[in-house]
Amino acid sequence: MIKVLIVDDQAELAESIQSVLSSNGEIEVVGIASDGFEAVLTAEKTRPDVVLMDIRMPNMNGVVATQTIKSKFPETKVLILTTFDDSDYILNAINNGASGYLLKDTSSAALIDAIFDAHAGDTILPAKIARRIADAARLVTSDREIKLKRKYAFSDREVEIAIMIYEGFTNKQIAVALKLTDGTARNYISSIYVKLGCANRTEAVAKMRETILG
């Protein structure tokens, strides 16, 4: 049984989602919260497996609530559910631990599938949202790209992925956003580590920061 917490300040919509999810025998809705603050408190009481999180809410928005819940319960999956396909919110939510992003016009079947996929550890990014993330990752100053390319001889794809690593994306999120297989993404990332002379992500980010800011 997958325990789900619904977070949305529109009571009617939250109840509609609850009705949809309750029709599935493998999903249990353990609570409904109307803002981020209430979401954190409810998550502490119910320990949900998956949280459906609205973005724009009073008292505490969905990005902050996501960060707070993930810091307390790292195994809880958070799916952002919103009408706002805004790249800044997408980046903020995912960089703060969200497992994916769905628009509120998602069909009932797709919503249920996304909950199962997120619970299994997948990243949920509809195609147009994945494109937004890839575009946002490319909207970096040429100065950063030039510095990294010049110093480490990165290819165009490597510098694109290096910037995404620098911005906090996980391997899985990079693969989904750039439409790469997990193996291909890992190979690019391994190559980047070799060129940086680093053994892990923390060292790589520190090295790139030194290069970019230096």
C-alpha cells in the first residue's frame, strides 16, 4: 500500500484528487494539507510514501515544504502538482528534492502511474517540462561555459552536463532532461570527473566553482 499525502490550498481540487486515488486499491490517502506548513506537520504524523505538492500556497510554498519534508524524511517522494509550468519553479523544486513535476491537467490514469513510478524511484518529467529544464540548463552565461571548456577541454555535451551537475541535478534528472539513457548519462559524468581530476560529485562541484568564480 502506497501512502499518499495531498497538499493543495484548493479544497475542491484536493478532494477530487483524493477521490481519484481512493479508487485504486493500492493507494491510501493518509491526509490532505492546505499549505506547506500544514504539509510538514501532516507528513510528520503520517509518514507518507509520496506527497503530491502544490507550488503556490499561503504560509509556506511548495518548494520550501518540499525541502523541509525531504530533509526530515529523505525516503519520501515528492511530486510537484501544479498549473504553473514555470522553469524557475521546476528547477527550484527538483533541486530541493522533488522526484518530478506534473501539471494539474494530468489525466487520472497518468497521475496514478506517476505515483507508482515515483514510489519506485523514477523521476517524473512530462516531455514539455523536460524540455524546459534542458533549456534552463542551457541558459547559462557563455563565460561559465568558456571557462570550463578552455580549462578542461569539455565537449559541448560535457559542458552542458557539467553545468547541470554544478546546478545540483542528479544523474537521473540529467538523463531524463537531456533524453539520455541512464548508462549514457553516467558515461558522460564519468568522463567529466576524469577531466576534472575528481573522484565524486562533491569534488567536481568544488573544482568547477573554483574555475568559474576564480
